[in-house]
Amino acid sequence: MNKTKIIATIGPASEKTDILKGLIMAGMDVARFNLSYASYDFCLKTVEKIRKLNVELNTNVAIMLDLNGPKVQVGRLHAPKVTLKKEDRIRIYMDDLLGDETKFSVSYSKLIDDVKYNTEILLHDGKVRLKVVDKDLNYILCEVMDGGEISENDSINIPNVKMGLPFIGTKDKDDILFANKIGADFLALSFVQNAEDVLEVNDLLIEMGNDHLGIIAKIENESAVEEIDEIIKVSDGILVARGDLGVEIPMERVPSIQKSIINKCHLMGKVSIVATEFLSSMETEARPSRAEVSDVANAVLDSVDAVLLAGETTIGKYPVETLTMMDKIITSSEEDINYYELLDKSMRSEKQDITGSLVYSVTDCANRLKCKAIIAPTMSGYTARKMSRFRPSCPIIAVSPDEETVRSLALHFAVRGVHIDELHTLDKIIHTSKNITKELIPIDSGDKIIITGGYPFKDVKHTNFMKIEEI
């Protein structure tokens, strides 16, 4: 059972029930839907399939919706892709029209006011580069500096230019209402620039009475990097979106930023996720490159909570094979994680309270005794989340009678949520825990597990006991 979680983005290549089943059986923990492309109808139908498969397979795959965010996108084109040639002149119109090789429209009508002469406009993850050479009343005239293909809805990046878009637009509000309606578990916020952006969404969720949706802030620009500490404080997790981030800032800075954010999230007890081009060659090939394998392994060795697949599982030829390969790389890489070092780092930054001290002791015992699992009975998930921060070398099996609590733990390192009917007496929980462990993990006579939590289960709000059991 892997400790590093896998998020798979669902799209045309993975929407069929047999493919979804294959992804779940291969290790998908969270299914992500990118609302920049996925329609509500597509999401509803596919989420229903996933939930039926959860019942069939006795799994708890969670749902993440990724908001469009305050971004500028390419408008309608006369073909799926059009090619812009180097040194050509192209017009970018503020009003909607059908684009081609000489012109296209954008989703943001005030872009013409925000850009200046010689401003660089980047498309297709920075592969296509335009430079503003003139402006008319309703269009921007650009020279193509680096040519290439563009598609409808491609994101447009304009480094070092702050645009006047509201953080939560009309579509994003509708998307948040939709996420609430379908009972999604995580909300990924695109193009966050500061903590206020996250708090704006949090306030909206409070108004809706939704205290379940976890807020994941995507880091995609220089402003977010500069404000990262404050953003982490008000978010449930951070997603390092290396695609847009590598366009907005020099790409050679991205690896160190990735490592720094993973470390900060670990110290602050928040989820860290890394995304973009982990196994992108597997969109067309059955095997990844060696560099891609190393990329995944390095993220795992840095103790990231989760890794995210995008194009590999939305449009790739080998979605299940890609996720299977990701799972294999994670399994191998986790054997080389320095768990003692991570435990020591966690303890040094942990506040001195009963739960923190006990969770440290549980993790230390689990590592020293080579326990097969830590069982954490929980109502809210608090003990399991705290335990995850200490990075034990064995899985944390969080048993809870609350299905939302179980799904809320889907992104946390080492935590496997299991839904049970109710939390009984301690003796009953110990008996149940042994049976659950045997079902989930290969286990032999004499192997040890640790049960920990707050007892009585429904009355105590902090962790107050640990018990070592031999199978």
C-alpha cells in the first residue's frame, strides 16, 4: 500500500467505466475534473460511475474539481489547432470571433488595457511567444517570436503583468455551487496570488454551510511564490502547478521552488501536491523516459503528499498503464525515504501538546518495531492528519463511521481511509482493526500494529492513547 497519493485527471481517455475501474485498481486516490474543459454533464455522469465503483470495489476515491480561475483563454478557432508562424503578424481581438492563422479572440475584453508595447504574450505552455507591436481600438497587433500550434481554450500567460480580472468570476461561483451540489471533496483554486484569494473562497463556502470541501491553492505565478507562507496558512493544501509556473517564471527556478514548498507544507502540516509532465511521454508511448521516472522518484523522496497526472490520463493512449507505472515508481522510491529524518524534523516544529507528543511516540514506536500499520479510529480525521505529518514508515489506517471524513483524508501521506459502521468500545475497535489490517496488507503471525486515537471516541477531541497489538 503506497503512502504517496495519486491524483488522476479524468477526460475523454478515461471516462469509460472499465477504464475508471482500471485506474482505481491501479491506485488512483483522487479523481480530478478540470472545469476549464469538463462540462457539468460530463462531471455528473463520471462522478456517478466513480461512486458506483467505490461501492463495488470497497474503495473511497475522492473527487477534486479544478476551477477555471482568473485566466485569459484563447477563443473559438476554425479548426482544433491552428499554427502561428514565426515573424508573422497576428491580431488578438477583444470581441468574440472565429479565429484562424491570422487572428483569434480572447476571453478577457480588457486585455488591451493591461498590456503595453513590447509586452510578451505566451501561449501553449510558453511554447508560442508573441510580442505586442501595436494596439487598435479593439485588437492587439503582435509579432510571432516563436511559432507553434494553439488550440481553443489555451491559457494565455503574460508574465509580470497584473490583470484586472476578479479572482472569483461568475463561472467560478457557478463551479463552486456545482462542487457543493455534487458533494465534491476538494476544490483546486487556479492562479492564486495571495492569501486573500483563498479566504474569499473560504468565505463563500462558509456562506453555503460547507465545511467539508478542502481548499487546494495552486501556485502558478511569482506573486503566489512570494506570498507562499501566508497562502499555506489559510489553505488545506498546496498544488505546485509546474506548467504555468514554469511559464510565468524562469523554469530553472521551478525545481527549488517545488522542494521548498513541499518542505514548508510538511512543517506546517498541510498537504503538498506536485503536477505537470510527470509521465507526459506516456500520452503516446507505452513506457516513460528515464528522466520522467527520476522526476517522480525525486518528488516522492522529498516526501510530497500526492502527485498529479493530467494529460496522461485525460487524452493519453495509456491511462491505466501510466497510473500503474506511477504506482510502481512510488513503491520503489518509498523504500528509500529517510523516515527517521522526517520524524525528527516534524517533532522539532511540533507544538508541545498531548496529541503531538503522543503521535510522535506512536510514529517512533511504529518505525522501531517495524509495525505493519497504525490504526487511527477517528470521527473528524484529526488524529490521522496529525499522524501523516510525522511521516511513519507504515500505512495509517483511519477508520471512521463518517464517509466525508474518510474521503477528506484521500490526499494525506500514508493515510488510507476506511469506512466502518460505527466506533464501538475499544476492545471491539481492536478486533475490527486487526481484521481490516489483514484485508488491506499482507500480514503474518507475530506482526505488530498500533492502535491510537482519542477515547472515548465520540467525546474526546484529542489523541490520548496508544496500544500495541501482536497479530
